[in-house]
Amino acid sequence: MPKSNLTEIWVYLAASPLLGLSITLVAYQLAYGIYRWGKGHPLLNPVAIAVGLLIGLLSLTKTSYFTYFEGAQFVHFLLGPATVSLAIPLYKQLAKLRRLWLPVTLALVVGISAAALSAIATAALLGATPQTLLSLAPKSVTAPVAMGITEKVGGLPSLTAVLVVMTGIIGATLGTPIFRWLGIRDDSVRGIAMGITSHGIGTARAFQISGEMGAFSGLGMALSAFVSAALLPWLLRMLNLGA
């Protein structure tokens, strides 16, 4: 088929908001197929591959993100119900959670502080602007909360969104090998660590390993969002950053 005809077909399809939804589902299905073909290798993370496929397609067809998001917003909407549904496997681990409330609380405070301070310190050493430092601080929090924190303290929400996705992909890819290298085998410990550092993307990876790890990762992600909203603005003010 001539290139001009393909272009005309794409322009026609781009007028429908269902295009964004369709190509998102197809891209993820292809990425998941590659992930299964690679026998679940962490470097073949389906989210990372799907994002790469979508970026390549939108760049090749010169389709704006806003046009794409008209359809993809349906997937975005489902993030809320998907997050709430994490309460179901967590409820099954309620007895264990009651025994671990103190270590979980300490892990939250230390994990959130370490994630923010290490990112800020590294970026500052590399000469990042104050606004970039503010945008980096909530990189380990789930995207909607992270963007809200960044907006409140004077950072760039759009930059934070990109950093959140990158953090999640890196955590989901490298988390399991790091746990193995450190000899950490308890799924509740691994789950909490994954949820605090890698939010939703890390939680999805945790559920692929075990239901217990996924449940505690979901808990870590949810509590991390709540604690970060209260802790990070105060921490940034202590560092003379933020509004």
C-alpha cells in the first residue's frame, strides 16, 4: 500500500478518541508477549516496552500527546479502581500486618526520606536548578499524589510525572535482582520496599512474584502517598527548598 494511503488512513483513525485506547492495549499486549517470551526477565518489563512502542508510534506518525490521550484517558481512569482493588489481597494479610505495624511505619519514614534526600543530593551535586530539585523529591510516590506535591512546593508537575514513571520502571526491573543479591526472601519485606520505592509499576511486578508481596507492595504504595504528602513539604522547607 502506498505511503500516502497509509497516512490518510492514520489521519482518519486519529480523529476517533478510541484510537488512543486501542493502540495502548495493543502496545501492552505486544510488550507482555515479549515479556512472556523472555520468561519474565526483569529487563523486559512490559510497561517499559509498551511506553517505548507508544513513543515510537506517536513520533513516527507525528501525533500529539493530547490527541492520543483523548482515548487513553479511559485507561487512566481505571487507575483509581485498580488502586482501590489492592485492598482485597491486603485484607488477606491483615493478621500479619497487625504484627508488623511498627517496622512498616519505620520503613515508611526512612524510605520516603532516603528516596527524596538521595535524589536531591545527587541532582544538586550535578548542578540541577532548585525547581528541578523540587520536582525530583516525590519521584517515588504514585503519579497523581507526586504531581500534587510538586505543584504545592513549586516544582514542575510534568517533570515529576516523567520521573515517577522512570523510577517505577527501574524499580520493577532491578528490585528483584537486588533483593536476591541482598538475600532478602520475606515477601512482606520485599513488598513494602517495592511499594515505597516503585509505587504502582513496582506493585504490578510484585504481584507477578506472589500475592503476599503484591499485597504488601500495595500497602507500601498507598501509605507512602499519604505520608509523603505530609512529610515531603516539611522536609523541603527544612532544606530551604519549596514554597
